[in-house]
Amino acid sequence: MSIQQDSNSLDTNAPKKSGLATTAQTQRASFTTAIGLVIEREIMVRIKSKAFMISTLLSIVLFGALVAVSGSLPSLFSSTEKVAVTSAGAQAVEGIDGIELVSVDNADEAKELVKSEEVAAAVVDDPQSPVGVTVIAERSAPESLTGELSQVPTVELLDPDAPDPGLTYLIGLGLGLVFFMSAVTFGSTIASSVVEEKQSRIVEILLASTSAKVLMFGKVLACSILAFAQIGLTALSVLIGAAISGNDLVLSKVTDPIAWFIPLFIVGFVMIASLYAAAASMVSRTEDLGSTSSPIMMLIFLPYMAVILFSSNETVMAVMSYIPFSAAVAVPMRVFLGTIEWWEPLLSLLILAVTTILALLLATRIFERSILQSGPKVSWKQALSRSKG
């Protein structure tokens, strides 16, 4: 009743603009409520996208299936070959896998079977051979057979537990690919969302109810949550596939590198997502988006390529561990190689966190000053120097 009386007591001749402004201000939600609404809206829009759901399901199924069948791959590509053997030959090849023995009485009978291609090769007596037998084949002898019959010198391994160079390269390639693809894909999603809202002028309606800072933070956090969910589900499918196939490599050797990759990825992704949002706020058309987002893509791509190319160089990898855009890949690789001190991952994470906070402050400043600007694209210098829009 008192509210009604107060309303009636208002001056009806007051300017209409002032009344609307007052209404908009009183209806603004709190920071946490507003950012929650923006996050919910962004997530619901992406979840309803068929392209997003299909790509997510494909990555989960594909990676999980690859790891699950990895234990069976060697048997899929192996084959059993028939080998003719004399009595001495049978003793020489005893215990060799992948061959089926065909007994013959002498070398001449073995040669006839080889010529008729009934057997792939023959192992017969030969007193003059250092190993006591000779391998007979039509064009070339099976490498698995000659390898087992060859005399192997004594081998001394100075570091039998040293990481496999090929495996090191694959781990760097895999982690880098996950980081690069996620950053570019979800960063582009944020950028496209900002530009579409500017083109359709929805952003003006949104900014009547909340601040530009809330809008940007909400978009960044929403895409970050979706990216983490997608990566988390993919990692879970990989672990399930590894458990099914009994893949010790995934379950044991790469556990520590992945444990460091996750926090570095989370913090690094927020940094990149905020920069993409800022870059998108400087343009009004989708056609101009590439000119402002290309520098960010290069900041991701160049360190990624450097980590891949110099994965065997300890000095370069140590330097890349402290560069925010490459730390998410370089640190896990050094953990796998065992060339990193216990405190170095913590220092890299600290540097990355500080850089992310600075990137958020920079992106917020650009976003607030450019989001309502229309027409030609705004340069980085103009976005940083102009007053709030």
C-alpha cells in the first residue's frame, strides 16, 4: 500500500529517460546472480548445438576405442608362416612364435616346397654355417625367422628405464593437440558468440540488465566449463579403454604428466578464452574477426610447434616450461622425461596464473571499451586508449 502511495506521489512530469534508467538500475541482478544467468544461457545454447554434441561424442568414443583396442593391434597385424625344417632345423627354430613347422627329410625336399610356395622358407642342416643351419627362401627370408636365428652380441644398457624418444614425441604431440584444438575451438566459439550478439544488437539488450564485465566473465567461464567437461569425459573414456585393454603405458607411465597437464590446461584455457572475447569485441562483422584473433592463434601455435620440434632439447624445453602459452605441454613432457625438479611445475603454474589474471584485466578493459562500438574494427591501441563505451 505504501509503495502504491509512493508511486502516486512521483512527479508525472519527470523525464521518461530518467525513469527508465532508474528502473533498469533497480532491476539489475547481483554480480553472482547475473554471471550465473550468463553462464547458464551460454551453456544451454552450446548444448543445443548438434555440431558441439556430435564432436564431443565422437572424441569420447574415438579416443576410448583406440586405447581399448591398442592391446589387440599387434595380434591383428601378425600372421603365421609355414617353414619347412629338417631335424636340425626343427631344433634351431624351436620356441620361435609365428611359424608353423613342416617336417622334411632333406634339403632337396625343402627346396621343392619353397619353389612351389607351399612354405615361406626352409631351415635345413648346414655343418659349415656358424649356427649349424641354413635358411632357404625364394626371394627373401622372413625377417622374424632370420632375426631369431642370428647371433646377437652381448648388449649392455646403461639406462634401461630411459624414455622412448618415439613415445616422448607422441606424448608431446597428443597433449599439444588437445590443448591447441580445445583453445582454438572454444576460443573461436566465444568470439563468434560475441560478434553474433553485436551484429544482432542483442548485446545492447543484455547490457541494459548487466555489465560488460559480467557478460565477458560469464562467456569465458561457460566455455571453460564446457571445454573442461569435454576433456574430462574424453580422459575418462581413455582410462576406461586402458583398463579394458590392460594398457600399462596409459595407466602408469603417463599418469603424472596428465596430473600436471590438467591444472595447467585449466588456467591456460581461461587466459586464452578471455583474449578471444576481447578480440571479438573489437569487430562488428564476422568477416573482420580473423584480423583481430590471428595474433592470439599465433601465440598458441608457435609455442606448440616449438615444443614438438624441440622435444629432445632439454634447454629449450626448460625455457618453454616458463612461457605461459607453452607451459601446458612443456611441463608434462619434462615430467615424463624426468628432467624437471619438483618445484619447477609449481613455479610454471604460478607464472601462468599471474599471466592469466593480467590477461583477464586486459581483456576486461578492451571488452568494456569496444563491445558497444559499431562500424570499422577497433585496433588494439584504440581499444586500450579509449574510454568506456
